[in-house]
Amino acid sequence: MSEASVFEASMTVSGPDLKAVLWDMDGTLLDSEKLWDVAMHELAAELGGVMSESTRHAIIGASGPDALAMIFGALELDPTPAALADAAAWMNGRVTELFSLGIPWRPGAREALRTVRASGLRTALVTNTERVLAEQALDTLGREHFDVTVCGDEVPRGKPEPDPYLRAAELLGIAPEHCLAVEDSPTGSAAAEAAGCAVLVVPCEVAVPVGPRRVHRESLEGIGESGFAAAWRTVHA
């Protein structure tokens, strides 16, 4: 049996039920995209340029390496390994400073986390943010809300590739088709969809296109356990 077959055989696949909720972090649970926005614009200035609105929107939800590549491309800078490493270090340092001042929640997110946890569904945090910054954010989110956490620097490829969501499903021992991902960006929604998850889309900074495996909702406010189950069933109807 191949490694992929062994993995598939180990998944919990019996029954047409929602078994896990996989949470994105920035822009979904925490209103941290605004803090990243500050850091991104400051980084562009440090690099001698100005970040356009279109570049900033394209970066939302991207992994660290992808975001830096887009910034360097937009500013027509030579993306040497040394220059990218310096920019990454500067960015992580600045975001650490901004996170330390306090990270606001997205509307309804705190209550939604508690609702899912109390329901008995398995949970995962699935973020493109690197582990060192995610750990800082988890001080706000509460580690008790997640069975597992997967960060962007812990998988071969970050979102929009499916790797982070596939890894979370693997760690939970649940097939992706029994998972509902909660996302705010086109990048994250594409990653969850490619992994085989149903996607509950709650846009934050940019619009997210509709898709056959996506259910849109304006906010997490007022969503109960039945709301998550209904979103999953809508995709699997």
C-alpha cells in the first residue's frame, strides 16, 4: 500500500458528517490584517518604495515568502536571498512589535470558537503565518480552542496550495471532506478547496469569489453549531 493509501486509510471517513472545523487566523479570527497592513507599507518604505493598493490586496492571505516575492516584484527590486532574508527579519520584528500591543478579534470570532469547542467537533488552526508569530497570536486566541495548529513554515508549500489543510486533516486523523474550513481570503479559500474541504467564507479586507465548495457569510456573529453544520451540508448536498 502506498504512503498516500496508508494516510487515506487512517482517516475517519465513516458517516456523512461534519467532524472538524479548521480555522484560518489572520482576518478570520483576529483582525490582524490591519497590523500586517501597517508593517507591509512600512517595509515598502524601508525598501525605498511605496506599496500600491493592488499589491497589498494581492498579498492578503499569502505565505511569507510569496508575500515578499510580490513586494520585491512590485517594487522592481532584485530578490536576492540576502535581501529577502533581511526583509523577512525586518517584517517579523515589526509584526512582533505590533502584535505585542494587542490583537483585536474579528466580530463574533471569540464566541464562534467557543461554540465549536463546546460542540465536540475537532478543531485546528491553519495559518500561513510563521510559528513564532502564531504562538504570539495564540496568547490572544487561547490554545485550548485547538486540537492542533499548523503554520506556514511547517509545510512544504503555504496557501494557496493545499498543504496546510492537508497537514491539519492528517494530524486530526479526519478526511478533508469531513472538515469545514473558515477563511476570509481568496488565497486561503483556494487552499482549503484544493485540499477537499468545504469552505465557510467570511470576507475581511477583500472580496472572495463564489465557488462550488464555498458558502459565504457576512460575519461570524450569531453563528451557532447548527450554522457550521448547515454550511458543510450545503456544500455536500
